[in-house]
Amino acid sequence: MSSPTSSEQRLTAAFLIVAHVALFGGVVTGLFQSLEHAGVNVYPSTPLVKSYYHSLTLHGVLNVLVWTTFFICGFVPFITTRALRIPFASLGLAWGTFWIMTAGLVMAAIPLIGNAATVMFTFYPPLKAHWAFYVGLTLVVVGTWLVTLNLALTWRAWRRQNPGVRTPLPAFMSLVTFAMWTIASLGIAAEMLLMLIPWSLGLMSGTDPLLARVLFWFTGHPIVYFWLLPAYISWYTLAPRQAGGKLFSDPLARTSFILFLVLSTPLGFHHQYTDPGIQVGWKLVHAFLTFAVFFPSLLTFFNVVASLESGARARGGKGWVTWFGKLPWGDPSLAAQVLAMLLFTFGGIGGLINASYNLNLVVHNTAWMVGHLHLTVGTAVTLTFMGVSYWLVPHLASRALWSRTLALWQVWSWFVGMIIFSNTLHRLGLMGMPRRTMIGAASYLQPEWKALLPLVGIGGSILFLSSMLYFVNLVLTLTVSRAPAPAAPEFAEALSGPDHAPAVLDRWRPWLVLAVVLIAIAYGPTLVRLAVTTPFNTPGMRVW
Amino acid sequence: MKRGTTVYLYELAWILPSFAIPVGMLVALVVTAFGAGVHLPGNEGRVDPRTVGQTGPFAEPGVVQIAPGQYEVRMTAQIWSFAPGEIRVPVGSTVHFWATSKDVVHGFLIPRHIVNVMLLPGQVAHAQVRFDEPGEFPIICHEYCGIAHHTMAGKVIVEPRR
């Protein structure tokens, strides 16, 4: 397999560096949040961080928006060029994209760090941040579109040289991920360009919270698939090989990704079940579509587990369940991914509860949600990306990982810390404890919550220590490690290969059209009604 | 998915239940949502957030008995309080909440009573619930609404029958 050129490697490294700077800021503020819940208020003595809510906004923006997006924009194009065995269509465009995104990030970071954008990563108006926050984040989104463009051009160049050949699975999945995201991000782009930016610049006197939330959640649910699908790319195309086996079914993998492309977006109202101003019937339609997306998730579960099993059996694993112990647990990259999958099972089940029209009333906006998204983006995605880093960073730096033992400690401590942390938050949510609240100072703190809150601090502290082990290992890899890097994992072969897949799965137009039609059906009537009737008369406020 | 292979059979054996499970869950969801009378807020109309305190249905927040055992609460949320901040009803009452926000987005949660609504400036929100147990229950703002968000709460006092 030909490697990407050194310039492409440098590009991936650049994205990864920014991602990790963000992750560092995110985990430090995360530690502060969890300590506050346990009764230790560190904010009076922290430099820079002005309040619990300032810290929480930093934690959310840095971790779920910056760490994920920059990691993905480094990792997924790397995978694509490696799978297609051709260079980027335009390296200039790729570097331009990196600098646009980084400039946007710096622009957003200035008001964010200066406490002028303490509006959470959801930035619901009429909370009004400094305009640079909105413009900066918009530039990051524009950058992701340029990644899509570059991937599409690269694929087209490959197609011209390889007519009639099936797109290699890792490249196919990468393209689906960015195609899905580009469609889904139109909601947040509209919110930014038509509402928040002109309003924050003083060109519009008022705004509308409901329309802004509808546009936000148009993107806000599929963004979780934008985070997850790159983790799936690793689970499908690399983890089976890392486990010593083969991908069980290439056609089934393509099918599930096409279904994610079609179904990821028209379901955002399940975040707005409790919002007034949206008809109940449309909420139910979105509930149905959310359950539809459970289907490709189940296909993924089966296919990935069957692939791991093929590896474990090749290594001498026996039995229906006990083969699991025969996976190569000494490889921190694979261990991270398998533990991420394990916890994601609970994240998926929790997600079904959230999406349930009726059960959502019990958990909406409670600590349950915090527990849920730390299992999904905080573990399925983040722990997988850490596992990827354990081979990708040594590969890019041409130096072996400093310590595999330390990496294994890191992976397992994340797993244990997260079980304590997320289980406690789920339980607190069921008891009615709100999310995004400085709970130690709350006037309505309930005795039953108080008994559990120390566990949030303990779980959060373990997670923080785990992340420090991760950073120490990476820094020592770059500075101290002298051994050459082992070969990067190759893509897995498939038991049932791409030739078994129906040809229609390799066509783009029918699926993109279907995705747009479904979105028009699910969102069209509500968006048209709101666009026509919304008065934009809510004034903005800075209340922090 | 090549017919006749072992992989194909395994795939089929998984795909069929994978399709049936979400469908079964959806049926359960629809039955409980409508059979159990779960109430979600719908489209109840708009108010002007700039004048909501002076005119219209929310000019005078308060509790009104509309029928025996039936109460209507007109409520506004503003940084960082609910008005009225305290609601007293006898046990067994059904309370219809009509609420809106005068400034930023707020939340409205009564734990263990399945009242969970967002209060958006410009929108009228509706929720209803029956209080079957006497006691004091917090009304919690569960959406970040500024620096003193954690102090924003009200209470429902359900009085025992005398």
C-alpha cells in the first residue's frame, strides 16, 4: 500500500495538533466541572476561567466542536488518500482549508476565552455572544465543506483512472461521512448567516429563539453522526485487521453507511419534543425517523462484532462469548476501540430512550443527557480517536509509541472512570437533577442528589488523570522515543467482499436525492411556516 | 450479499430482527404515547416578548381555579425567577400551566411529575399535570439562562385535604 506523501502527513499532523490543544483545554475545564458537582468550587482561584458557566462553555466548545472536527478533518482525508492510493486533488486547497479553519477557531476563541461568548456550545439566542464567536465558528464549518470538495475531487480523479472498479470501502465511508455532514450543516449555516451574524453585528434588531433552535437541531443531531462515522470507519476497516481477523461483510457495511447518509438529518425534532411552537404530529414523524436510524446502527453492531469475533477465533478463541477474551488486549489501539464499543452499547440504548417521544419527558435537559453524551461523543468517539492516535501519531512522527503499558493503563482508566461518571449522571438525571447547572450552589439541591454527587467528582477526576496519561505518552513519543514506528495497520480484507454488493450502492445521485427529499418532507412544512410567520422581535441579552 | 453463502445466511438472520426490533419499539411508543395520554407541548401561538409583561394573557401571572379540582396557572419566566414563584393547590388537583419567557430561553421541570417544557421568548408553552401526593415540589429552570441560573426555581405546594 502506498503511503500518503509527506506533505499530506504534515497536513494530518497539523489538524491533530490543533485537535489535541482543544482536547487539553476541554479536559482541564471538565475536571473543574466535575469537582464543582462534588462540592469543590475551584472557580474563585482559577485564572482566566471566570465562572462555572464560562468553564462549561469552554469545555463543550473545545471538546465536542473543536477536538472532534479537527481530528476528523485530519484523520478522514488521510484514510481516503491511503485507501485510494492517490494524492489529494489539491494540496493547496487542503492547506488553505486548514488555515481557514484555524483562523476561524482563533477568532471564536478570543471572545470565548474572554468570557464574551458564555453561551454554551448550543449558543441558543437570545443569549448574545460577541460576533467574532459566530463568524469564527462559521469559518470552521466552511472549512469542513472545503474538505468535502477536496475529497470529492480526489475521488473523481481516482474514478477516471479506475473506471468500473468498486470504491474501496474506507474511501467510500469517508465520502459518505462528509457528504452527510455537508447536507446536515446547512441548518447551522443558515442560522449563522441569516440570523446570528447579522444580529450580533447590529444589522438586525431582534431574533427568534424557536427558529434558531429548529435550524440548530437540523444540524445538531446529524453532527453526532459526523463524529461517530469516522469512529465507525476505524471500527469497520482497521479494527478487524488489528484484531487479527477480517471484516465480516463489506456489502452490509456499505448498506449501513448509505442508510446513515439518507436518515441522519430528518430527525432533529427529537431534541425539541419539549419545545412549544412545533406541531406534535411532526415531532412524532421525527420520532419514527429516529427509530429508523436504529436499523443501520444494529447492522453496524452485528458486522463489527462478527469481524472482531473472526479475529479472536483465528487467535484460538472458542465458545459463544468467551472468544472475547482472545482479542489482542495487549494492543492499546484495539483495546481502546473495543472498550469504546462496549460503552457505546449503553449509549445507544440510552439514545433510544431519549428519542422515545414519551420517555424523553423524564430525561430531557437533566443530568441524564450529560451521562449519555459522555458515553457517545465522550467515549465511543473520543476513546476511539485516542486509540487511533496510538498508531497514527507514531506513524506521522516516525517514532514508536513511548509506552504501550502506559497506554493500556490510560485506556482502562478511561473505561472505569467513565462507568462511574456516566452511570452516576444517568441516575441523577432520573432524580430530576438539571444539566448545565452549578449544582453545588443550587437553591433547590435535593438530599438524594447530594448522596451521589461525590461520585461525579471521582469519575471526572479518574477521566482527567486518564487524559493526562494520554498526553504524557504522546508528548514523550514526540520527544523521547527513539525506536522506529511499527507499520501502520493495513485495511482489513472482507469475508464477503465489495463484489457482492449491489451496484446501486456505488452510485451517489439516488441516495443524495433521497436524503434531500426526506429532509424536505420532515422539515419543509415547519420551516416554511416559521419562515413566513416569524417576527424576529426578541432582543438579545448578555446575562453572564 | 451473495446468496447461498454462510455469510449471507448470517446477515439475513440478523437483518430481519434488526428491522423488527425498531418497529416493535415504535408500536410500543405509539401505544403508550396515546394510550397513556402523554402530553407534549404543541403549537399554542405566539406572544410579543417585548410587551408580554404589560398586555395579553401574561400581564398578571397567577393561579386561577377554573373548575372544581382544576387550576390554571399563568406563569412568566424571567432571569432568574418564575412568577408566581409559589403555587398552592389541594391534593388531587389537575394544574394547567400556561407559560412563556420574558427574556432568554428558560426551562420548566417538576421532577417526578413528568412536567418538562422549554420556555422560549415569543412562544406560549402548555403543560398539564395532576398532583396526587401532598408535599412541596420544586419547579426547576433546567436551561442555562445566565450567571445565576442555578438560583432560578419555584415551588408547588400540594396541600393535604382537611
